[in-house]
Amino acid sequence: MDKKTFIEKLKRANLGLSDGEIEGLLFVLLSGGSLIRTTGLPKETLRGFKRAVSAYLEETGGEDPVLSGEGKEEFRHLMLRPHLWSFGDFMKCDKKIVEKFTGIREEYKKEASRELDQFYALPETSVKKAQVMVARGEVAGKNIALIGDDDFVSLALILLDGGFRSLTVFDTDNDLLSFIKTKTADMGIDNVQTVHYDCREELKEEFYGRFEVVLTDPPYTRYGAELFLERALEMIGGGASPDRKIFFFYGNSSKTPEKFLKIQEIVNRANLVIEDKIKNFAHYSGAESIGSASSLFILRTIPSTTVYKGIRTSRKIYTYEAEKEERFPFVDHVVIKVFGVSTLLLESKRKMLGLLNDLCRKHRLKIVDTKITEFKGKGFTFVYVLSNSNLTVHTWPEHNALHVDLITCSPIFDKLSLPKTVSDLFGTDSIEISFVE
């Protein structure tokens, strides 16, 4: 069996997985590791992969597949290489610290709350969350806030002797807060404060701009992520306090990478710099739909960072209650006003169709149907039904203007060059473009 041919065959049956990921999955199988804990791939993706290699598996009935003797023999000849699933894997934790933390973690007997989107991090992950903050120089002498702490990063920071000036834990779970308060007292720590707080409530004025560093692992819904990030910005003071950091975690199925685009848009809208992003940095018990993993975004404020307001706090922010909203398809929406266009061009149906067809080809918009309406003032409305949504263009020859409204349910190809495309096609630099949220 030729490795390249075999991987290409598996790739056709597992759309969305790269060559390296498929080879890495085969390597994990051969080494007897856990697919979901090692890779951070969602459960549904792994099911498809297991179906594709079922001929080489034993029928164990367990969650993790096991290679048959024949499968092991076949795979050994492939000379498989491991895949780097996350650069976070390069970070190694002190085993003694992890053992101490695990002992503390086991004292907390309460089950994770589905209503609060709690999925407890693996002990090593909790220590790594604290360790990356320490290693980046964002703990010693700093005032730190944790928005939600069901992973007990507060206690991990203490075990690592991070040397924070103060640490405040905001959480809506009273049992969790009580446990942290008791454990920090037992450890002789007096600069940790616990605050009962629901992010859907306004933040008290005393906490505005009070912290240099915030860590949050919010609900993995768009509105949950947006709301928790807004609260983090309020706590660090936005652009009034440049060079402050937010350690922000977000998990998502690899089948819907567009959701990461929405997170990037939220971050960009606040004028935050993404200093680093580490894919699949954190691993959890449960949350198989997102691969039991989340990525770490390290965000930095600059003078133009804004604390955006107006988020409707009545929005459903937890995944169990926002399921329908979260299933709403990804939408890219662009509106363009174009001025200074030749009247002769705008009055010509043939020329307009040629240019609009060129626009669609340039940005890979597949046309399914076209409808054209002509008006008395010699203006036209062109409606293109696209394979992934629609394009509407209206012309006003008397004003030398046209209006473009493009909506797609997948990311627009080469979106940032749209203004130049329109400018070149219609021979004008007078363009106003809006990217609609």
C-alpha cells in the first residue's frame, strides 16, 4: 500500500481534513492513542474518519478505535509521521504542580453545569493556562481578573507562585466561588477576591479599568464570546490603557471555520491586536462537538482600542439556549455605492451584464439565474440568484450612480479587493463600501 495514494483516498472520504491531519490520525491509531484527546477534532469528523478506515479496525465497541493485527501490519509499512495538532503541545508542565493541582481539583465534587456551558478543563490544561500567562510576563505584579473560573486557573496561578498583585474571580456559580475562597484561605493567600457576577448585568463602576490582565473562557456562541469580550475590555479600560492583555479562549468545530471569522471580526471591531493564536491549546472533559478543545487568542490593547457598547444583554449566550441562533448560516454582506459612472454604460443592458458577469467571475460567484427589470428613467435592476445567495444591482443613469448589494452564505472570495474590482470595472474611484455585520 502506497502512503500517498492511501492518504489521497482517505482525504476524498474526509473533506476538510488535510494530508498532514490524515497522516497524523493514522499515526495516533498506530500508537494506540486517543483520537479525540490527542487531535482536538470534533466527534463527527472522527466518526467519518473511523468509517473510512473501518476495514483496519477491531470491533471493540469502545469510543476510541483499535487497530486490528492486520491494520497494524499495514500501517507500520507506511512510515507514518506525527502531526503537530497544536503549538501548545510544546509547552510542558511540571508534573509535581499538575499532581498538586489534580488533588485540589478532585476535592471539588460538583458536576459541570450544562446550563452554564461548563466543561471542565483537564488538569494539565488548567496549569498550562496559568503557565502561559506567567511565561508571557503577565502575572508578576499585575492586577488580574478571571471572568469565569470553572477551570480553577486562579489556584493554578497560586501553585505556580506567579506573584500577582491581586486576583479577582468573577463567576455566576456561588459553589465555585465558595470553593475558591476556602482553598485560597487554606493556602494562606489574602489577595484573591471572589465576585458573584453574571456578564449579562452591567459591570460595577469600581471594576472599570482596574485590571492589567483578563482571562476568559466564554460560552462558545457568537453573542457569548462578544459579551464576555466586552466585559474584559471594560475591566482593562480599553484604549485608555494600552498594552494590557486579554487571554481569550474559543472553541469551534473544524467543519464551520467561518465561525472563527466572526470572532476575528469582533476582535477587529474593538481594535485589538491578536498577538498570538494557539490552535487547540486547551482540552476539556466533554464538549466532543468541538473536539473537546479550544484555541487561545492573546489580545493586546492599543490606544485606538474601543469598548464597544450596545450589545443586547437579553441575547441568549449559552449554547443550550442559543442553538437555533448558532445554527443560522454564516453570512457575508457587502453594500457598495458607486458614483461617477458613465451614463452610456449605465443605460446599456448588454454592457452592464458583461461587467457584472466579470465581477462574479472575479470573485467566484456562481450564477444560477438572472432577472433584469428596466425602468422608465432608463435605469435597471439586475438580480442574480447565486449558488450561495444573491447579488442585486440598481442603476441611476441620471445620477451617474449604481448600488450593489451582495449577500453570500460563505466567505466572499478575495473580499478585500472588491473595491478595486468595482473601481476598475466601472472606471471610477468614487466608491463607498460597507461590510455589514
